[in-house]
Amino acid sequence: MKIITLTLFALAATSLDAATAQENWTKDCMQCHGKTGAADTKMGKLLNAKDLTSPQVQASFTDAQATDAIKNGIKENGKTKMKAFGAKLSEDEVKALVAYVRTLKK
């Protein structure tokens, strides 16, 4: 009985993390990266945001680099390309968001 309870608890926690990641994606990332991650939004095109559905783009960065980008943002030539979310998101939320980004690959 303990194993079943622990398994159900772990599954509930996992689905809670997934919901949180998707909610954070919708709230913080979708404006530029789009609903599917293809960066097909007006803002995404303006900023030349990465198409996160592309296997080549996904292969071009590590989870640690994605974590750093989410926490600290991205600047190029002194201009902010992606704002930082480190003060807004917890460590667990950032980790869940990185895992969610990996699911966008086609």
C-alpha cells in the first residue's frame, strides 16, 4: 500500500510540475516563442527568437545553457533579446520549464 501511495504522490507531483511549466510558458514565454515554440509571433520575429521546435536549435544548447538563459536572460550587442526570469521563477519552476522546452522539439 505504501508503494502505491508513494507512486500516486510522485505522479501527482510530476503532473503538477508539468502544469506549472505550461502555465509559466503561457505567461512568460509564449509572447515571443509562440504557443508551439516555433517563434512565429510578431515579437518572436522582431527579436529573431529561437524556433524551439527545431531539432537543430534544440541540439545547439544544453539544459544548463537553457537554465542560464531563463534565469539571467540573453543580451546581444548590449541589447536585451530575452528578459531574465530568475527573480520571478523558483529553481523548480526553471527546471520544469527547461524540461517543457525539450518537449517542443518535433
